[in-house]
Amino acid sequence: MTPEEQAVRLAEVDARSKSNTHRIDALEKSQEVLNKLATSVEVMATELKHQTAAVAEIKADVADLTEKVEAVEQKPAKRWDGMVDKFMAGLVGAVATLIIAGIVYLIRAGVGG
């Protein structure tokens, strides 16, 4: 190879070297962006796990509160049912007492009269 050919060849290699350097620099920037993206995704995944756990806790708390609210809502109805039962028992007792008193009165009236 002649010195002129070597000079041309050296210029081509130098040009390719500069081109490759620019490409490597661009790849390094892209790699940095990808690394940041991967880190962000990892952080988001961790936060999602925490949120999922928090939502599960909230669901459990809501279910517990729902049971408590239902119990509170049913309490007046149970009281009312109890009052009605007691009233009916009292009414039946009063009617029975009147019937027995009437029978006793009739018996006494028939015996004495």
C-alpha cells in the first residue's frame, strides 16, 4: 500500500471512528433513559403492591362496618317485635283473666242467687 492509500484508508477509519463514537454516545443516552424507565416501573410496581394491600384492608373494614350497620339497623326492628310479642302476651293474659273472672262471677251468681 502506498502512503497515499494509507492516508486515505486512515481518513476513512478516522471518519468511521468518529461516527461510531457518536453512535455509542447516543446509545449511552438511550441506555440511561431505559435504566430510569426500568427503575420507575419497579417503583410503580412496589407502590401498586402497597395500594393493593391497602385496598384489601379497606374492603375488610367496609365489610366489618357493613355488618355493624346492619346490626344497628335491625336493632329497632327487634325491639319493636319484642314489644309486639309482649303486648300480645299481655292481651291474651287480660282476655284469659276476663274469661276466668266472668266464669267465676257466673258460678258465684248461680250459687248465691
